[in-house]
Amino acid sequence: MPVPFRMQMTMFKYILGKKLSGAEKYPLVMMLEPLFACNLECAGCGKIQYPPDVLRKRLSPEDCMNAADECGAPIVTVAGGEPLAHPEIGQIVSGLVARGKFVYLCTNAILLERNLHRFKPSSQLIFSIHLDGIEKTHDRMVCKEGVWKAATDAIRKAKALGFNVMTNSTSFQNEDSAEFRRFFDDCMDMGVDGMMIS
């Protein structure tokens, strides 16, 4: 997705300030994982193998703000686990936005539609939805039927409410290229603001 001008200017000022201060190394993006627990058990994910005491841990909004302040990076990627399963995720995101951070909230979107009321559309907030292809391919990758439909319904609802939405997709070896072309068309039809492919 095209980088918003405001984000470009914020990053430019941040980098310029670091260079002028003589800093040789500094973070550009902070990866924030307020929890490791998830509502899916995807075959390729190692996080579901963490012990139960780790999966039960949650960072508080205060912990998240302190981490963002200490890091200083202008962009914060909120991931997990599934961040929408965190009971205070709305407070975490609004706190980061209030600090001037640009937030990419990474989610499988199963919980997105019922949680949209916890967020306000903002040029600083982007929902990054994990989708690995057309319906049959994506549901196979996440080991659960119906996830693609829940995610695409949530994308359409979020776009209708004025949120920025992008997709984050992994193309696996031996996947059908024609299927991926169809997937890209589907994403464009849903009105996503951008697609990230790995």
C-alpha cells in the first residue's frame, strides 16, 4: 500500500533527528506482541507450542506504552498470537495512536468484525489481515474451515466503516499461480488498501 505522506514525513523527521544526534543504530519499527495466545492452531506456527503459563501472559496497556516510549520507533506492528484476543487491545492501540505512532494491527480477523467498535478509523491505524489465498487454500493453511469467510466479511465491514485495511499473505511452494491471481483480484474487489506478499 502506498505509504501515507504523514507517515513518510514522520519517518523522515525521526531518521534526520537520529542522524543529527550522531546515532549509528536505531529502530525504525517496533514489533509489539501483547500476548502469544491465539484462536487458531495453524500447522506452521510454533507459538501454539509454548507452555500454558506463557500463553496466559498479557502485557498491560501501561507495559505497551512504556515499551513504545523506550523504543522510540515511529511505527509499531502489533502482533501475537492474536492481538484481538487481548481484552485491552482497544486501549493499547488508542494509546499508541495518541503517542503519534503508526500502528499495523496484525490479525487473522476472526474477531475483527465484533471488535471494530473498540477502534476509531485513523490514518495512523492499519488492519493487516492474514490471508493466504482463496478460500480453500487459506482455510487449509490455518487448519480450520470458515476462517476465510470470517476474515473477508470483516474486511468489507472495516472498509465500509472507513478503516485502512491491507492483506498479509504467504505464497507457499507449489501453490497454483492462477489461484493467486484470482486471490489478488478478490482482494482488489474487497477494496483493500494494499497487499503484502512473502
